[in-house]
Amino acid sequence: MFRVLLAVPLIALDTLVFGGAAVLAGLLDRTGRLCRHLARAWARVLLRGLGVRVEVTGGANVPQGPAVYAANHGSALDIPILFGYLPVDFRIIHKRSLYLIPLVGWTLYLAGHVGIDRGNAFRAHRSLMAAAARIGAGTSLAVFPEGTRSPDARVRPFKRGSFVLALEAQVPVVPLSLAGVKRVAPRGLLTLRPGTVRLAIHPAVVTTGLGPDAAESLAEDVRQVVAQGAEAA
């Protein structure tokens, strides 16, 4: 119960301190790298304060150069887990409406994360193509291809959009399995309990030579790898 009572003020204080610093950093450093370091610190302080320990395996599987990192999504903890423990410089794809949230939205914008307007197909497509160009120029992306949080530990079908990005940019897709998150927060942060979660980084799936028509099969291949890792724990 104490952890639950601690969660809200801890999240608020941690976000206020590091979010404010990140906004200033984003104004001074438009590469987004300084914001990325602050995001890592924000995530680690938050998770440790909540009693969540993260074990990372497969670090040697991180490829040289840009990639699309595809993870399963079952909890609000997934985002700080990736920010805190995925050992690469990356940006995330998020709903454009998040830009309206003070500090959080401002940091996402200034750090160069990719906002998608899901209510406008033309704008969404344009944003995705701009994201593909950025990947080709050297920026890695982390995505949750299920599109929304899974209500249980099972990994839902992956949407093809993220994989079209990888195919357009001709960069590898790295499957990520988040395991044990539902045991730590079975029904959200209000049911939080101390525990260990695992982030498994799997070998990259090469996209070289594949065309956009391979997006669906690529999505399913990656989903199977992610699901095996997530459900093995």
C-alpha cells in the first residue's frame, strides 16, 4: 500500500525536476542527446523509487547504426523501462496530442520525438515518411506496434506502420521483449508492487532488399520473437 501511495507524488516530483531540466536542455541542445540523458535519469530514479528492478539481456544484439526497436506494450511502466535501460540513443513515436501536456509534451517536442496525428490520415502518413527519412539519416526509433496497451501478458497483433518505416529506411528491426511487468503492476500503477522486470534485446531482423509489401510478414515475424520472450518469463 505504501508503494501505491508513494507512486503519484514520486512520479510528479521526478517529472517536474527532470522535465524542467529537459526543456532547458532541449532549448540549448537541438540534437536531443542531452534530453536523452536526462530521460534516462528520470526513468531510473522513477523505477527505483517504485521498487522496480530491471534486468537487461542481449545487449550484444544492439546493431551498429540506426534501427527500429519494437517492443510489446502492457503497462505505463514500459516507457520508463525503455528510456532507462535500452542502451541506445533513440526517439519514440507518440500521439501528437501529448505535445499539449506541460513539460512532458514540451520535452517530447524539443527532444525530436515523432508525433503522429492519428485523427488525420494524410498528416499521419506525412509524419511517418518524415520519420523514415530521419531513420535513414541515423536516428533510431522505439515503437510499440500493438498500438495500445495489452490488457494481459499476451502480445497482441502488430500493426504494420512501424515496419513500413524500417523497410522504407532499409534499417534492421530489433525485437524487444518486456517480461514480468504485469506481475509488478497487474492492473496499473494503483496495484504496483516491488519486483523485477526483464528487458530482452533479441537479434536484429534484417530488412535489406525487402520492399514495402513485406511489412505484414515482417511484423508477424517480429511479433513471434517478442511474444516468445515476453511469455517465457
